[in-house]
Amino acid sequence: MLTISLAVLSCKKNDELNFLTEKNLVDYDLVQLSNSSPNIPLTFEYGDGGVPDSVGAYVYRHNTTTLVSKNIIKQLTKNSISGATITIPFPLPSIAPSGLHSIELILYGKNGAQTKKSFVIHIINAQTPQPPSCQYSELPLPAGRNAWIRITAPENTGNDDVFITGNFEGAMGGGDWSGGGNTTFRMTRIPNSRCYYIAVNFQSGAEFKFTRGDWSKRVQDGNGADISNFVWNGQTTQSCLVENWSDRVVIAPRPDVIPQSAIQTGKLTVVVDVDPSLAGGSWFIMKRGGNFNTDKISMTVFNGNSNKYAASIPRQLNEKYLIYKSDTNNNVINAYGIDQAAIWDGVNNPVTIYANRLKPAGPIRAISTTLALVGGATPQGWNNSANNPQIFTIVPNSQNYRFTYNVALTNGNGGFLLIPTPGSWSQKWGARGSFRTGNVVWDGSDFAGAPTAADAGNYKIDVDFERGTYLLTKQ
């Protein structure tokens, strides 16, 4: 978690309190929230001008008056050295998705005066819904039992019975690994909950799983894959989580969490999304023209996603940083042979590069001076004719790297593609990202159409082949 620190100092002795921003926060910094770090911490100091009455911290969706979260602390004491910390709880992504947010910190003086300071930050909200907590009665173990086994089951368990099965059943009057159905091993459900429990008699090395009556309805992990047996930990109470049933798999989104080393105050975070064909090895980022031996910055692989890497680099407006695998001869390019560069535009953080091609020894496709729009979400539909009127404009002085076009996009009729040669389907650019932003990919999947009727409308589409990105801005 990136800590955000603010200093509140007073220049006068009349309770007029003024802010002094410390080095731990600058505009457009990146803050990542996760289940282990769900709060935004703000640290501040106040000086000799008097003790403030209270401090409030407010988070708004950027450029709106929509309040996302807030916190207020009172009963402050005079302390100009250590200051105080206020944490702001942040909702789940379903309520507060990732994006730009404004933080307003207000110092309330005892005389009613207020001093305000605002910051704009990027929030990556990687929190996921957690299973409900179960409240169990502390019951004594029945005779002949030495362990309570408790589980939290998925919501789609409904009112079905849940059974424990394993290598202990034979010693308790059943058959080992029966798969369920034996009422002796049916778990008790806490009414109106997803919580189940049972008292068992385990020996050292006991292994077990859960089903809803037979092996076709067995426990699986969050991705719908079979799991290893649970093993008794020797304790009187052992709690387990059932994420899925094999016949009712629901795969919940699991956002990638950027390595914390790649998130630093005042720097730009670069994420490289590597195609599996190129995954593995060492990845680096370096300013174009730098000395690979001394200037390269190592990238850190994501925990849980071996196809993603990240690093923080100096935040220099319009400076080009290239991505390398292993050595200086293997930097990331696109299908036109254009070096894919991480470039800060003064606002966006992080920057994502899609890597599916390294600098080759052989020829590359010629850079096209034409770019057409074809797709069900567009006025012309999927009619890929040689005289397609939906033609992008080349941005002046961009070396044919940047294109722009204004178009009315609908929802419900499919997405669209970018066509370098109108009338030909053999060459096309697709997308890797969301409806509004992402990476352009040669021969990739269709760009998404407007997800809802409310999202339909006139859009400016910007395509940048050097950054390898597309951006849709509603007009």
C-alpha cells in the first residue's frame, strides 16, 4: 500500500492553518487497494498556529461531486512533530471502480475557519468480495469425536445437504472416500447461512473433502479446478473454504495486484502484459538511447500471474521508455515494427504495454497510411468495402503512428475492428482491454461495442501505434 502523507502547518498564531504538502504525495500518484490493504491512509501534521478542531478526508470520483468515501477525526492534540493519521475506507469495485479520484483534506479550525487541500490520484481497486463470517456456538465435542470441521460454502449451495468424506470414514462406521450420501457424515447448517459444521474423529494424517452427496458435486477452487485433499491440522477446530462446486462453477473476477515495488511516489508505473508465447525470462525497461548495462530497470513479475511484469520509472512527460527481454537486441515492437514505448501523458498512471513480438531479424509489415473502422457498433456495420467512408485522420507530425476518428457507436450490435486496407480482411487490428481503453493487437479480438444503451453515443477514437493503445472519449 502506498502511504499518502500530508503536512499541516500554521504560519500564524491566530488559528489560521495552512497546508504544506510533503514528499509522500503528488498529483497522479498510484494507490492500490486490496483485501489486505482496503483503506487509504493520510498522514498529516499541524503546527504552532493552534490545534485544529477536526480533520476531514473526502474521496470523490474525479471531476464529479459524487462522494465515494470519507472519514473525520476529532479530539486532536497539539503535536507538530508526529502528526496524526486518518484512514479512509474504500468500497468494493462494484461500488467504486478503479480510476481517477480526487481527495480533499479539510482542516477545521476551532474558530470555524477551514483550510483545504486537494489531490488527484489513480486508485486501482483490487478488492474482492469476501465470504461471510460464520458465528458458531462454542459446543463441547461429542463423545468419541476430537475435532470440529467448519466450512463456508458458496452462495449457490442453496439448501442442499453438504457431506464430509475422506480416509477417516471406515474407522467411524462407513467406507473411506464414499463421496457423500452417508447421513453419519452430513454436516449441520446454521439456519439461513452458508455455514456448516460437523464433529469427527480424526487420526494423524486424516485427509478429507466436501461434496453435496456424490463426487459429481465435489468441492473445487475459485477457477473451477479440482483441489488437493484438505489435511487435518491437529487442532480441535479447523475451518475450510469451499469456493465452488464442480456442477455449479462460478468464476469470480480476480484482479491482478501490481507488485508493490513498482508503485512509488512521484513515479510512473509501467505494466507489461506478456503474451504466453514470450513469457518467462528477465524483462527490463529503459529510456530510449540509454546504456543497457547501467540504465536498465528490472521488472518484477506479478504474484499469481507469470505473464505480467511491472516497474516504476521516472515520471518525465513524453519521454519514451522501451521494454526489453533478456538483452538490448530484444525490445518489444508491434506488427509494423514500431518500438512499443511507455510514455507518460501527464495524467494516466499506470501505463500498460502489450508484448507479443520482439525485434526480429527479418522484414516487418509496412506502416499503413490508412486506417478504417468496420463493425456492428458503427453506422456502416460490417460492410468492409474498398470505399469505406469511416476513415481515420492521421495526427499531424506523428510519423503515421497516431490516428483519430469521431463516430457514433451503438450497443447490442457487436463491436468493431481497425482495418489498414479497406476491403481486405487479411489485415486487421483488434483490442486487448475494455470498451474505452486498452492495447491494440494485430489480428486480435474485436473491440467492444458500447456495453449499455446509456454508453452509446458519439465518441472520439484515438489510436496510438507507438504507445500501442486506443482511447475512446465520449463527446
